[in-house]
Amino acid sequence: MAGTQNNGMVRRLARVLIEQPDPSACSRCLDALEAYCDAQLAGDDAETQFSDVAFHLDTCVACAELYAALYETLAAPAPLAEPPRYPIADLSFLGERNAQINMPRRFQDLQATLANALVRSGRTLRLILSQGLLELLPAPAPTLALRSAQATVLFELVVREPDALIEEIVVSASAQPAAQSCDLRVRITLRGMSWPDLDGIAVRLRSGDHEQQALSDAWGEVFFRTIDQASLSSLEISVDASTSGE
């Protein structure tokens, strides 16, 4: 039995050494290569069923390399089935958390203090200044326009969208060097309106028992002169936007 197997191996080796390369054999081998690998993986006698393929693989290095790659691929475990859809994680809470972390504490305090400083009374919106609110305001921009080149900006407070009618209120105070009094400018912008239709907005300024009132010009601006700087931390500014255009 052993002698018969040895004789078969010798004859096969002799055939490999004697026969000339056949280019068409590569094509026939490649056509049957997958079936050959399947038979091997199934435990069948592939070399007997596909004797020509087995012989060609012994004689052709290129086809043998392709066979090795195909066999490894087919023998590898099947990949996991891809799910019909991948679940989308809800990470919206990270945005809220990051917004709170990235927001400077001073700005958070300013927004909270400003919200408490706004009071709605009928048609009138009141802005009540305080020392704590003024201390939280950022330093005024050096390019802030002034009517006097020598004046110094003491503060600028911007209130955006305080109610349904008013888009923005800007309150700024400026004073001459070493002066005890200052000029107060209030600029109001209404929703859906712009220059020159911002005239006639009633603005009232109150400090203690002293009170004065003026109407905005076409730019929505009102100026109050010679305001005692010591009273800035207790001023009450009232805006009645419903009077615009009357």
C-alpha cells in the first residue's frame, strides 16, 4: 500500500518536471478554484475530484498564491451580520453642559442680575440699575462713539430682546474728566422698525424723587444731561415703546 502511494507521488513529480507550461491551464484552474476550495473545506477528497486543479497548483506559483489567498478567505469565520440601522445616541445633554462650562461665571452672573433688573408694568418696561449690575458690566469698547472727544465712557449696558416690542435697549453714560455729573444716552430699537421711524418713544428717568422724561429722536435715541454720577447705581429707566410714531 505504501509502495503504491510512493509510486503515485513519483509519477506526479515526474509529470510536473517534464510537462511544459500550458497558459490555458491557468484559466481552467481559476474557473474551478473556488469549487476546489469548497470541497477541501467540506472534507471531501478534493485532489481526486479536481486532479487537474491539484496538479496545476503544483506547477504554477501564481495560481498557487491565488489559491492560498482564496482558501484563507473562505476558511475565515463569517463576519457578523450588519444591523439594519445603527442607533443614534442622544448627546444633546453634552452641549448644554459644555455651554455652561464654557460660559464665564461673570457673564452668567450678569445675565441673572439683568433679568432681575427688568420689570414689566403695563405698557412700560422698567430697567432698574444697581451697583451690583454696574460692577458686572464689561469695560466699554474704546471705539464707542461719543459726542465729545474728551468724554470718558463710564459704562455701556446692552439689553437684547427684553420683550415682544423692543429688540434692544442700550444705555451708556459718559462724563468729562474729573466731572461729578455725566450724560446718559438711551437708544431703543423696536422689532421690525429702524431709522427714521424710531421717534416718539417715551423714556422716563427717575432717581429718588427726581424724574425727567423725553421722547426719542428718529434714531431711537434719548439724551439726559448733567446726571449726578453718584445716582447711577440707583437709576430707574422706563421705556414705553407703544408711544412710537404718535
